[in-house]
Amino acid sequence: MLTIPLPRAHPPLAPSAAPDPVAETAKIDVTGLNFYYGGRRALEQITVQIRPNEVTALIGPSGCGKSTFLRTLNRMNDIVAGARVEGAVTIDGQDIYAPSIDVVDLRRRVGMVFQKSNPFPKSIFDNVAYGLRINRLTGSREELGGRVEASLQSAALWDEVKDRLHTSALALSGGQQQRLCIARALAVEPEILLMDEPASALDPIATQRIEELIYQLKSRYTIVIVTHNMQQAARVSDKTAFFITEVSEAAQGQGGDQRTGLLVEYDDTEKIFTSPGDPRTEGYITGRFG
């Protein structure tokens, strides 16, 4: 796939003189992030630090930039014509928008699971083995089989499919297909797992399985999840970031008709849901808007 690098309108912001202890321990450090689709700003001045081995939930009304922000973390927006980014996104201190970055390797390190399960029209085994094969991460058939089994185990799917690994993945249930996609992402051993509403199309039982899986996986991965389900965010996440869309100060000089995604509040999930610091967060959590 052709990767189109996003032009950076300004260089990364210089670090402050005094070191930030939170930023120093962050797995993902986002500073002054602006994201544009052509002339429209979709995200404005997003600054957030995400610690390793935590689950961060992104919540907010539709169209507020949650998924756009998620995709900036592994440069999935690169293929969008006219897209550009300002500010800095670093993972383990490395600027992921630097010209020297290998985007294919970045997306191996930062895996993604989409809202709609998207298994390949291949066998269960071949779906999980796909990334291992194209990245040449195994040296023998035995090693490949072991990695596939380990990935299915990690996705809590092995016991359900071990006797039919060479049957079509499309024959699995919706919940099983989503866990298969998680296994496929885990097979290449990422450090970070991005999930864009992974349970939105699933029934309550399958949703519970995905949530249990997220809880288990955070001991090994840093996880960022977009969800519209407030109860789900409260159940699975350690931190919550609340986004809204508003006419920004920058847009007011353009007639006030340009709405942009803003990060209102980012804190421990318990605090966000029990004593938020911003009245807009409280209004959304309590259902008064959104």
C-alpha cells in the first residue's frame, strides 16, 4: 500500500525547561496536536499523555474527533487526501511523524482493531498468520503454528476454534470474528493496541467477552479504545478522555461555522464519572447532551 507522508505545518513543540514526570513515564505523548482534512480542522490543540499498561477510553458525541485522534496514533490517516498534522506525537520518546519513521513498522508496533470485524476471506489459521508471514517474523512452520496458537489463546478464542483452524473465518460468529481480528493484531506482537468501538456491533454476551479480554490484555499492552458506551468506558478503562465538537476560537474569525474536535478533560476514569472537573463533562456523562 502506498503511504503518503503527512506534511507538518510546524515543527514539533520544544520541550519545556522543567521535565514533566508524567510525560517522562508516558508511552504515548501527544503535544499541541492539530489535525486537518484539507482546510477543515478536525482536532485542535490536543495534549495528552498515556501511560503504559493502562486502558484509555475516548468518549464524546458523534463527530467530535475520537476516531480521528485514534488514527493519528499509528498514522492511519496518512492515506486521506489533503490530511495534515501539526504538533507532536511521540511513542517512547520517538516522533512518529518524523521523515525517518518506517510507517509499516509503526503499524506493527501500534496495532488496530476496527469497529466492524474485518476477517480476510481465508481460514482462521491464515488470518492470524497473515501478518507473521508478510513481515517474515517466523523461521519455521512450527514457530508459525506456535505463534498462531499463542495469539488465539491471548484473544480467548483458541478453545473455540482449535479443531477447525483451516475452515473459513467468515463462518465464525460476529463476536468470534472480532476476537479473531484481535488475535491477528496481537500476532505481530505490538506494544500498543488501538480499538475503534470494537463491541458496538456485538450482542451483550459477546461484548462482555471483549471487555474481559481488554482487562486481561492491559497487563501486556497499552490500550486506547473509542466507545460510545458510557458503562463500557467505566468498566474497562483506567483513564478517560472526553472530546466534544465546538466552534473554536480560531474558527470564530472565519464566520464561526467551522466546528473542531476539542479535548475537554482527561483524568482517572473514576474521577471523570463521579466528580468531573468540567460542567460539559458532567452534562455528557449524565445524559443532558450528546
